[in-house]
Amino acid sequence: MTKRATSVVALLGLLAASVAARTARSAGPTPSPVTARFGVIAEQPTEPDRMFTVFSPLLVELRQRLAPAGIGVAELVIARDLDDLSQRLAQKQVDFVLESVFPMLTLRERSRSLEPALLVVRHGQRDYRSVFFTRQESPIRSLRDLRGRTLVLQAVRSTSAFALPRAELVRAGLRLVAADDAAADPEAVRYVLALAEVNQAVWVLHEKGDAGAFNEGDWQAMPERIRARLRIFERSRPIQRGLIAFRSSLAPATRRAIEGVMLSLHRDEAGLAALRHASVTRFERLEPAERDAVLAWGPVLLPSRPR
């Protein structure tokens, strides 16, 4: 190449670099990608790794499907309890959560920063009921027969195995108190916590409680040798199976993108596999009337909430 040709090539390179620099300046700085944070509560405080196992495939799918929209998905946020998760929501450390109705309403009230948006369909069910059960030979035939007796429940944060049974007892004119409350009315129904559904059934069978209550799906899943020795004597009103809710101050465009991806997961095999791993059939949009119905549970499930 001649000296003249070399000079021309160099000049063209400088011009191209100058044009590129001006274009970049006029376009402004490259926006940082948005990062969304998904939060859950550890079902077993001693086993936080279990939540990673359950939700990891779902997070993988969300990351892949939200990346084209410039949205990243952080590692799963696993809170210790409702107080911990509500604080993280208030501090904007969590953007959306998956929970049943009672914990969701509690989180919404405590954080003042949570809006239900999607229904969680589990095992093909949009809603479910709690069942009250006792031993086959027990004299208990109705909720009123629980007066002064002991009810075995799962955990205080459970919708179907604590909050909903409590609401049904209140509806029947009964109070539910902790079994170790020495000052409680002797006519009240006392509760003990067994931490797992199968424990509830076994405790009732071994007379560590007079009756138990959990959701109808857990009743069907109970081993036949246990279920055959028990009987259902009452069923609750139906309630939504689960909810996805978003932090109120999350950018609307980010929320819409996440909702769109979650609503489409059940339409292909990779998404279905991730949903199955989390025991979810699909997500559905929560219509305005359904949202109102969810919020209407507040005064029933949160009787002690501050006014």
C-alpha cells in the first residue's frame, strides 16, 4: 500500500471513530438493566435450601424470558417469617412474592406495599377448603362440639391449617386460644401446632388433640391407613389457593413484563416443568372482582389487625 493510500485509510478510521463517539453521546448512557427480586418465606426454618430447590427452575425460566426486556432476576430471597419479609418489602429488597391468602394479607398490611395481581393454580385448583377431622369413634359432630377441646393445627402463618379454621370457629361463635394460655376461657377452643399435616393427623389419632384441620388436598394425600381411622365433620368456605403480589412502587413496565411471562409459562414444556417443580399448575390473572374478594377476607382472617 502506498503512503497516500495509508493516510486515506487512517483518516477514514478517525472519521468513523468520531461519528461513533458522537452517536453514543447523543444516545445518552446505556441504561442499567432492571433487577427483580422474588421473595418467599422458608416453610421450615431449618431447611432454607429446600426453597432454593423448589423455586430454582422457575427462576431460571424467568431469567431467560425476561432478559430480552432488559430485566434480570436476582437470587431467591428467603425470609425467616412474615415480619422479615414485610420489612424486606418495605425496604424494596423484594419486588414480588408467592403466598397463600392469609400471609399475603398480613404482608400487605404490615408492609403497606403489596398488591395481589395473579392467582396461583395448584393441582388444577383455583380455590380450596379446609376440612375439620377427628377420630372415627369421637363424639365430635360439629364445630360447637369443639368447645373446651384441643384442635391440632399446622403453623400460625398457614391459611388452610390455621387462619381459615380460626375464621370458621369465630363464625360459629367460638374463640381459638393457645393451649398454654392459662388465663384463657375454659370454654374456648385450644390449639397446638404440629408443623406438618401428617403430624396433625397422627397427633389426633394418638389423642394429643381432639380434632385437626387442614386443606382438602392434604386430606386426600393422607395415607389410607391413617385416613381410614379419621372422619371429616366440617368443611370451610372456599378460598383462593394462592397469590402472586407485587410491591406497589415497582415500575409498571417491569410488573407488566413479569406478569406476562408468568401467565405464559404453562404454554410450553420448559415452563410447565418449572411450574410442576414448584407444585404450580399455572398462573392466572386476578380479575378486579376476584381481587375485591381476596381483600374482603382481611377482616375475617386478620381479626386482631390494628384499626
